[in-house]
Amino acid sequence: MFRNPDADHLRALLREVRTIAVVGLSPKPDRPSHGVSRSMQSFGYRIVPVNPGQAAILGETCYATLRDIPEAVRAGIDLVDVFRQSDAVPAIVDDCIALGLKRLWLQDGVVDVEAAQRAVEAGIEVVMDRCVYRDYVNLIR
């Protein structure tokens, strides 16, 4: 059965991560994905936006899917943060497995236990139904 990492593990993960691919990053400043990503940038993280139909968000080149991120950029991604509906998670897990991405964070309300367990079995660290910004503020700052 899937379980989220404990606080010590989350703290270590957030200290190690430097580049975050944000799947579902909105260009609209009033959307949670935008505010969280902008805040994470202000904490020193690089954000790689993933949203079809956008050229750039938060001053960074935007890609339609994880698979569209050039290898040179993808190689530096430490964490995939998901702001999508839960039914999108299985395909995102497929992409993470295929691309060798090793950490997956599913934001508040994004839950798919089966997909999360499949990711864990493929060697991916998974955090589910938690906010990366809130955990950063509570555990690091």
C-alpha cells in the first residue's frame, strides 16, 4: 500500500532538489500552480513549465509534455510536480518511467494510489496529495 515519505525524508528531498518540472503550470497568476511555482522560484528552485499551448511561463521556456523537454534540460530535472486532474496521473507516471525521472510530487487533491504504487515499484520516489510549497515552508524555512 502506498505511503507518503515521513517529514525527515521530505525535508531531505526538498533540500536536494534544484529543478522542478511543473506539469499543468498555468500562465494565470491567480491559479495555485502559478503561485506555488513562483514561490518555489523565489526560494531558488528552477522551474520547467509543462503546459501545451504556452511558449513561456515565469520566464522559462514551456514544453507541451514531459517527453517534449529536450534531453539536456530533462537530465537536470530533480522532481516532477503535478497540478493536473487525478485521471492524468497514469500517463504522467508512464512518462516518468520512460524518461527515467526519479521523483514525482502530486499536489493537494491529485490522488491515484494505483499509479503512485506503480511509480514506486519502478523506482520513483512519490509524494501524493501534498503541497510542495507548504511542505517547503513548514520543513525548510
